[in-house]
Amino acid sequence: MSATHLLLQQAATPTGWAGLRLAVLIPCYNEAVAIPKVVADFAAALPGADIYVYDNNSRDDTAAVARAAGAAVRRETLQGKGHVIRRGFADIDADIYVLVDGDDTYDAAAAPQMVRMLIDEPLDMVTGRRLTEAEAAYRRGHRLGNRVLAGLVRSIFGNRTGDMLSGYRVFSRRFVKSFPALSAGFEIETEMTVHALELDMPVGEVPTEYRARPPGSTSKLRTYADGLCILRTIVQLVKQERPLQFFATSGVALLALGLLLGVPVVFEFLATGLVRRLPTAVLATGLELLSFLSFSCGLILESVARGRKEMKRLAYLSIPAVARRGQ
């Protein structure tokens, strides 16, 4: 047994979170092959934790085998991972929440370390940063998409996360009960990351093994379709959280295009006193007006976004931070 696994097993003793309620939330869709091992591994890694499997309209025996493995099984009829997480965060009452996919690709042995980090530092979100050499576990297209999308989020909201799309996370009650969870599908991880970064929550990461699915289990992730959904979510979050930046970008583009079309018309008028290209002049004028309108919208919506951020911050602060009972 490696020294790392020995330390993780020692960290799994309940003394590290005595008196705290731990809930493990496992969204599942057609995971009958993998879910028994996932439930057993997390029950062993986090003694005393309540394990909930949320069945998202599975067509196989996911619910039955999860129940037989010892998990509490609940059902969410709205299809999509985001709907499942929103339901779980609303229904389950705990001090610490562990979120993990039900496909047996994440290492349960890392959970105690993640929970201890959340408690000891203390933090509001700890992400399991995926490490793998198995091509089948983390396909090249997924790696590239993760880098591109994560780089876009880091450039806008801050560089404090290395694996924005990881499905393995530990949350404080403060995070869970202040998180609106508006996404429907796999873009929920992006929304969680931006929520933490935008409110300047204390966050951390733990490197964790990421392995291939067991034989008979198939991925539900659609590389291009879900990638486009995540990109759309990022654009929407920028518009909502950073409206001045969003509308200033479009305003600069409109301003540049208007100048490109309008400057030759102006020079021609100064030289000849005539406006021969009237449609171009009208178009350039319209683009300049749209540019100033975009800047104005950005300024107004920036004030609205600041008010929303203050309200979200107050809602977050109204929930007590994680602390061992009796401290």
C-alpha cells in the first residue's frame, strides 16, 4: 500500500469531522454497472456520511442496485445533471456536501482529504483536480475543451481553479444554500465555479486519480453539444456578472466597424463637399449610435449587477461557516 493511500485512510477517521453531518450526493443516469462500487467506496471512505443517489430517469436498474448497496435513493424527473444537483442541494440538510458522479471514475480515497481541507482551512469549495494517463478516461477532445473553457473563465473571473469541469467537489453548507443552481445540464460545474469566484469564496483543490469507466458503462457527455452549452453558459454568466465588460466589448467592435466604414466618407466630404456613398454614411452613423448605446447599457447594468452581487454576498454571509460542533 502506498504512503499516500495510507495517509488518506488515516484521514478517513470520523474524528476529523466529529459532530458534523456529511452528505454524499451522487447524480445517476443508467449507472447500474458502476453505482454499487461507488456507494461502497464512499461509505468506506467517509464513515457516518449519508449517501444519496439521485436517479435521473434511468432505464436500467440503477435505483434498485443503489438501494441494495445501502444508499438512500431519490428521483429527479427533470432530465439533466443541473436539475439533479439543484434538487439535491434544496432537499438535503447537512454541514458538508460531497458531490461525485456515479460512474466510478473518481477516487473515493481522496474524499477524506478534501473534507479535512474544507474544515481545517476553512473553505467553501474543494475541487478534485483530475490526474490521469488513461486516454479512455479523459479523451483528448475533452482535455482540449476543458483547457479552452477553463482558460476563458480564468481570464474573466480569476485564476483560482485548475479543473473547472471536475464533477468531484466538496462544499460547505454556506455554498450550497446560497447557490442558485440555474443550469440544467453538464454546464452546472461552470456555474458552480463562477459562483465561488465571483463571490470571492475561499476555495481549494486536491489532486485525485481519474480513471476509465468500468466495462459496460457508457459516457453521457456529448463532447461538442455539451461543450457549446458550457460556452453559452460562460457567455451568459459574463453578461449577468460582468455586464460592463460584456457590453463594452460589443461597443468597441461596433465603434471600430463604424469608423472603418465612416472615415473614408468623412475624408471624401472634406475633399469634395459631397457625400456620394449615402447608404454607407447612414450605416456608419447607425453603428456609432449602437456603440454608444451598448456602452450605456453596460454602465447601467453594471450598477444592477453590483446590487445583485451585494445581495448574494449577504445571503452567503447569513449562513454560518463550517466548524466542528462544540467549538
